[in-house]
Amino acid sequence: MEKPERRVYAILGGLLLIAVGYMNWNSWGGGGGGFRIPIPWLQPRMAFIGRNGTQFVDLESGSPVYINGWNSYWFMSSEKRTWVSEMLRRGREMGLTVCRTWAFSDGGPKALQLFPGHYDEQMFQALDYVIYEARRNNVRLILCLLNNLNAFGGKDQYVRWAQEAGFNVTISSDAFFSVDVIRGYFKDYIKAIVTRRNSYSGVRYYDEPAIFAWELMNEPRCVSKSSAPILQDWIIDMSSHIKSLDKKHLVTVGLEGFYGPGRTERLRVNPGEWAATFGSDFLQNSADEHIDFASVHAYPDSWIPRASLEEKVKYLSSWVDSHVNDSQNILKKPVLFLEFGSNLHAKKNGTYERDDLLNVVYDKVYESARKGQAGAGALIWQLMVEGMQKYHDEFSLIAWENPPTYKLIVQQSCRLLRLFQRLKEISKPCFDLHP
């Protein structure tokens, strides 16, 4: 017969769990305010993603993973957390599995890093919420740690901080890559991010499976191509630093994918001679042992603006093929097309140029995935929800307000899912094609 005190303990334990669940629900449902008790083991189960040769793999099942994803850089800085939750929910409903977003805001308004080593806790909690909500929606995040551009601070902000601290630093933004004190600032920031404990879930970021990968920088460029060796050394230094803190997550650079001037046989793939002048080189920058997968962007409207649609399609086909082949045969790593962006550009028959170009990327990725090769996925730039006009750029879209684009996105999710199901020998229904 059960002892009375054991029964009392069981009842009290159950009541405690109910109370904790209620407090967490009340806090999370209210957008992050109020009292909460983060409990790691209450979080939804999710596997880490790793790499096996040229494929991403689910580290629990060992199955290959192919990605249809999107960019929403605005998550952490958004005015309403409901926008974050809604975008993640709608992404999941479209079968999208990975979202790339900013995990930085250096100096200026709504800064996460106020100045080196000092952080705004409210902004950190906003990032906590993004990660927590991503896991709830079974979406993984690529977290970018820095901007090459000046938006949200960028590498120029680090140079200014060093100058303001009295260090003898050149005004060139290339100093970001070369000056030891600035490298130290960024390493400290990496440590603060990677080792943070999430205030919503209680999970350290380095233990969080909803983080797909760390990205060193959005579109790293140098002012002078003579700085190329310094950029390469910086990539090696920073990627090894992340790996010393975090053994579980993938790391990528964040490249646009331009080939450097030493790649004579590949310069024709670049969108113009200008692309080889920034000190970056797709092959060299992606080859380091601590870089787990290659990264590429694609913006035919911006890069070859005067070209016809046919010329853009031809260029984009060559661009994707070259990077998939180099990743498969030379780097022997997966490659993600982390940004694809295009204007709408209405055609006479009522369709849009953007969809023709998007279909090129999707078809190339799917064919590579079907063959078990390095083309592992693409992420469209960028998806938003209603009411976010201030965050719009020329390539932004609300997918469900653009039915042809919406249909393309969902069809790509479906065929990658079916490919995964064939590999797993399972069968489940796909997604609703109607926005």
C-alpha cells in the first residue's frame, strides 16, 4: 500500500509542474514580460544538424537534410514580437525549415552591443525569444554575427570604437580584419553570444539545436583586394574561436560567392570585373577546416541590372552550377545559397521575372539534392508579415500576397520533403499550396 507521505509528495510535485507551466505560458504568451522559470528539459525535442562530406545530416537519425529556407533579418529588432511568432508560424506552414537572421546590432538605436563588452539585456532577451519561438515552430536559425555594411553598426562601428578608445587605428574599414584590439572586441562578442543562457528556455546557445549554424559576417568585403590575406587570416581566426567555444554547431563565412583575381578560369562566372576586387575568394575563404559549409548570395537584378531576363537566367544558371560543382569536387562541403533576391518585374503575360529566376535556383538545388550532391538548399530574401513597411527593401515580399511566388516556395518544400521521405522510406502528406 502506498505511503500517505509519498502520495502527498506526488500531488505537490504535480501542482508545482502545473504552476511552472502556467507561469511560463503566461509569460511567453504575453510576449516575454513578467515572471518565468526557464526549464531546458521542457523544450520541444529537436536534433542537431551536422555534416557528412557534402551533405547536411540529422545527427540523431543520420538522414541527409536539404533546406528550403528564408531570410528575415529583422527578428531581433522588430517592434512587435507577434511579428516574429507569426512569421515563424507561416514559414513552418510553407514547409520552410531554416531562417537566417541577424544576431547583432552594434551601437546606435536598439543596439544589442552598446560598446565593446557591454550589452543591452532587453535586446538579448529579444534574441532569446526569437530562438525560443523558432524551436517551438520546428524551425532552425542561421545566426549572423556581424554586418560588412553599416546597417546595424557593421564592421565600421568596431573601428570607431577602437579609435574612440585611443588606439592608433587607420580610418580604413579593413582595420577591422587586421587590428588585434578590434579582433579582441569581436571575439568577446562571439563568446557573449555563444555562451549565453536563454532567458526563455534556460538553454545555453551552444546547446541549442534550434540554431542551425553561426555565420561570421554578412557579405565580407575589403576596401582593397590587397587585404585578401588579412581577410583569410581573420576567417581562420574567428571560425576556430567559435569552434573552441561550441563543438555542436556548424559555422559558415557568409560570402557572396565572388571568385578572386587568382581564379582566372572562373572569373567569367563573376557578374563583372568589379566582383574580384573585394579581397574575397569563394574557394579560399570556404576551404578552412573550421568552415563547415560554403555560402553564396545571388542578386542578378543588382549585379547585372541592364541585362535582359534571358541573360539573367543564363548568368544565374552558370553561377549556381559553378558553386555547386566547386563545393562538390573541390571543397567537398555542402553549399547553401543563403540569399536570393529579385525585384517583382511584371511580364506581359501576367507572370513575374522574380519567379522565373527563383525557379532557376530551386531547380538547380533540387537536382543536386536528388543526386546526393553538395547543393543543399536556398534561402529567399526576404519574407515579412503585414504591417512592416519600415523594414521593406526592394526584394522584400509577403509571400501569401504573391500567389505565384508562394506556390513556388511551397512546391520546393514539397519536393525536398518527398526526397527526404524516399530516403527515409516514409510517406506523409505535403503542404497546402494555397496561401
